[in-house]
Amino acid sequence: MIWEATELVAGYRNRTISPVEATRAALTAIDAYNPAVNAFVLVDVEGALAAAKASEARWYAGEPLGPGDGVPTSIKDILLTRGWPTLRGSALIDPSGPWDEDAPCVARLRETGAVLLGKTTTPEYAWKGVTDSLTYGATGNPWDPSTTAGGSSGGSAAAVALGMGAWSVGTDGGGSVRIPAGFTGTVALKPTYGLIPHYPPSPFGTLAHVGPMTRTVRDAAALMDVVTGFDARDWSAMPTPAGSFLEGLDAGVSGLRVGYSPNLGYVRNDPQVDAAVRAAVAVLADAGARVDEVDPGFADPVQAFHVLWFAGEAKVLAGYGDLAGLAGRVDPGLLRTAALGVTYSASDYLDATAVRMQLGQLMARFHQSYDVLVTPTLPLPAFPVGQDVPVGSASPDWTRWTPYTYPFNLTQQPALSVPCGFTDAGLPIGLQIVGARHADALVLRVGQAYQSRTDWHRRTATLVTQKERA
């Protein structure tokens, strides 16, 4: 049984489900499917069951700690988790620790009583759009393990798709929650920068966001309620939101102004992606949204993104000595792009920042005319696992095939990916909904309106259906 978090909490309240039952189901799913997809690098069976029993006692006493008490949850192995190593997919980090501090979102999850199952896979230092590393291997797609789950939060996406916990928390510096959501038929939100505090600071600076990964928009909103609390360790953290992200979630889209850009003016999509996204936009129009097909009017900002991203990679590896000496110990693609990052000057970095600011200003003006921008999440379905780019790519860089995601890390806007269909080969297709900065609740509302009229998010991954038939 694959439960949604909101279903679990309702079941705990009326005693039709127990946290122990839900946690055992998640652990059973990990045992069943993790060998095929490699979603977890650490599973704490004993700790999870102990936490579930404590949660069960609180619910029976009518004293839950918070709205996530007892929800089985996983954490991407980028985020600090007290008592567990955070190795970031790298052999360069000493697993002995000490590991005595939680990242802000993990601290909030503990405070609400969530059951922490373990840590999910990531490429080394979350540097690319697929999930594989020399240390932990590759993460496969729940719909076809011979294809990639995407990245860099691929382990988290595979986990929620397969019922290995209802919630997961990932990070997104250029699409890293939305890319795997698009490839796996799950939901992920990159919130407005600073809404979910991030500590320690990312080497990728203010490109890096923390975001919820779930099977439904409602679950993403519920997780946002838990993890969006001010934390003084993050110098750029926003104040704790006053209300709940569940409030107004079902208000619909009637009268909202939707700008639909099929290609941002410079992207070529797989024809099946085009068709699925166009059909999704028609659903929003039928629900009462005022839809215009329009491009926001910016050129591909990939070079500016590369300067900022590759410089961050160089910073990551700077503490481990000369780059040449890391050959064989570090992902070759990370070494290649970090070597480019070393060549950038302060002037290059400031020029890239200027491009970023101009893009943010342009999108702010765009949202004076349109409440949300809708695009594909990705221009293609998942490709073979273990590759950084699809066969025939004109570039070795992962940004070549993720043109819809990284622009909105530059602008710090909220961007949501929801499933909107499948290819003929049975691989998921994602729809991206982008809002103005601080319009996270509106983005979730649009996503919920779409999910209330479709059932793509309720489809069961191939690995599950195959096991059920066996």
C-alpha cells in the first residue's frame, strides 16, 4: 500500500492506520525495490521503528507533536542529519564525522515527529542532473530501472514514487528536485529562495534551494508547512509563513492568467512531450484559467549559469588539493567542469550575476501580466541510466537537456513539477508551473487544480505493478 502523507495523518487521527504500520510498509518497500533502483544510501530500520512507536503512543494519547507526526520521510544525502553521516555522494568526506547537527529542514521534521527512514542517493556534491557516483553507483527509474531517475535528488524521487516513505526532502540548484520529479511521475517544488532555510551554506550560493518531494501537490503543501520555519543559521532565511500552504489550495484557477510557453523560444522538445504539455494546459483552460501562448522573452542564460555553477564546483573541490590529484577519486565530469570554474575571474562572476539580475527583473515584469508561467519540466523523457547526457547530445553538460529548470534558479522563483502524461514507452512527462517570487502558495494552487482534474499522479510505477502481478 502506497499512502499519501495527508491520508496517513488522517488515519492516525481516527486510528485506522498506525505510524508503526505505515513505517513497516515503507521499510518493506525499501527491501523490495531499493535493490532495483538504488534510492537509499542509508536505512535506519531500528531508529525508524523506535520513532514510529513513539509517534503511535503520542497519537493514542491525543498529543501529536505536529502535523507531520509519524509520517515516514527520507532525506537527501546532501542535508545534515544528526547521528547519520552526510557524505554527499563523495569518497572525499570522512564518514566518522562528527555528525552532531541537523540541517534546518531536518530539525523541523524532528520537531513535528516525522519518522526519518534514511538518506537518499545523490551524485557527488549534487553537481549534475542525473544521480550516479563513483561511491554509490547509479539510481534507476521506478518506471524502467534501465533509465535514469534524474537528479540530483534522484534517490528521493524514486523513494516517494515507490512508497519508500510519503515525504522526502531534496535540494535544487539547477533543477535537482524538478528534473527527477519530471522523470519519475512525482511532484516537487523548488520554493522561493530562502523560504526553506539552508545550512550549512551551499557552495553554489543562492542558486541552491531546499524543496519537498512527494507524490501529490497536497502532500507537498503539507510538507512545506513543516519545513518553512525561520532558522538563524541561514543568513538569507525568510520569516516563518503566517498561514498554512494547505489554506486556499483548492481555490481553483478560474480567472487566473496563465502564460504558456511551449519552448521558451529556444528549446526543441520531444513531440510526445509537446503533446502532453499542450493537453495539460487545455485542462487548466477548461478549469477557467485565461491562457495565452507566450514566451517570456529571454535568451538561454546557460553561460551565466555555468559561470556560477562551475565556480561553485571549483570551490567544493578546492579544499581537497590540486584537481589533477583527484583523478580517479572524483566524478570525471565534476573534475572537468570544476577545472573550468577555476578559470573564471571575479569580473566573469559579476557579469554572470548581472545577467541573473536582468533575468529576475524581466520575469518580475512578466508576472505583472501573468500569474504563472507554464512550460514542460523537461524536453525529453528519461534516457539510459549511468549517462550524464542522452546519446547524441551536442554537449557533455547536463544543462544541455535541462533548459526549463536552471533559469528559475537564477531568478529564485518558485517552480513546481507535476506529472502530466506518459510517452508511448511508458515513461513519465512533467509539467512545470512557475510563479513570481513569494507566490509559492499560488503555484501549489495551480498544481492542485490540475491534479484535481487528472489522475497521472495516481498511476503506480511499473516496478510496483510488476511485483504485485508476480
